[in-house]
Amino acid sequence: MPKATLTISSRNYSSWSLRGWLICRMAGLDFGTEILSGDDAASRAELLHLSPSFLVPRLRHEGIVVWDTLAIAEYLTETFPAAGFLPQDMAARAHCRSISGEMHGGFVNLRSALPMNLKAFHPGFKIFNGAKVDIDRIVTIIDDCLARYDGPFLFGERPTLADAMYAPVCTRFRTYDVTLPPRAAAYRDTILRWPLMAEWAEAAAHEPDEIEELDMEF
């Protein structure tokens, strides 16, 4: 019997669920997954961008309930300090926290214009100026990290919290056929080949298409 339960919404559409799940797996947490139905109000609010406050992903562990991706990461960092969510170097830790926070609170235009959809592929997708600004900033972040820490992940040889935060954006780059410079494209491919991402994508491929409104909207 797993000692924890992670509540998520759609594997195909929910970037926050993906981030929470990656963080729990990276921690080595023994957990089961509870998937909210597309009929659940909280799940639909997240997937359809109707609510600024999401209660998924939500982790229950040994009587403690914690929600919000960064809050889950902080909790698991305290609970499983050997998980290595953050780099060992103090300056790199500060950098990792900063870009993770930037992803958590920013890039609204990208989220709205290029919602996560793992099953879709839109070659030649038209990207408007607001989303282009977000993409340019994300490419700058990736380029800077790979130049400083030598890759293949953002802070070196092992994935960290930042990689979990930026992983869903890499799926958007593929879904919407976003042209990237070589270094950012290599990072995208590294993330998409990450075994944890492959496991999530395989499960998403078999998920029923319950959220028709999202495909209709975009």
C-alpha cells in the first residue's frame, strides 16, 4: 500500500500535474496516483484556465496535505533531502529557485496560446507576439543554464527542480513545432527522452479524451 497519494488531473493536458508527478518520482516517494475526472470542477477549472488558484496537484503523505507544485517540492526537499532537487552550490541553488519561480508565476501568454496537449502535433503553428516574447525568455534561460553548468540538464548531469518545472514547456515546443536554436533544441530532446517523461507520455497516450472544450478552444 503506497504511503502517499498524489491527486492529478489530465496527463495529456495538465502541465501542473506533470510537474507534481515528476517531483514525486524524483524524490523516490512511494505514492499512488488519484486522477480527477474531467467532470470534476477543480480539474476543469485548471485545464480550461478558469481559475488562478489550482488545488491539483495535491499530495497526501503521512497525514499531511500539501498542494501547489512548488509547495510540494519544498515539502519533499525537507522530507527527502537526498533527492537532490536543488544543486549543491549555494549560487546555483539560488539560480535554480529563481528560474523555477519564474516558470511558476510567469509566461502567461505561452500558457494561453500553446496549452499542453501531448497527443497533438501542429506543424507550422502560427505563434503570435506575446507568446514569442515568452519563448525567447525561456530560450535565454535554457541557454544560460547550459552554458554555465554544462548540461545536459539545466544544472548539470542530473535533473533538478528546474527541469521538472520546464519539462512541460518542452512538450509544447514539440506539439506546436516551435523552431529553436540548437542548444535549446538539444535540451528539449533531452527532456523528451528522460525516462520519467516517456513513462508519463505513454500513460497520457492511453487517457480518454474527456476535455473536448480544450481542443475546441485551441
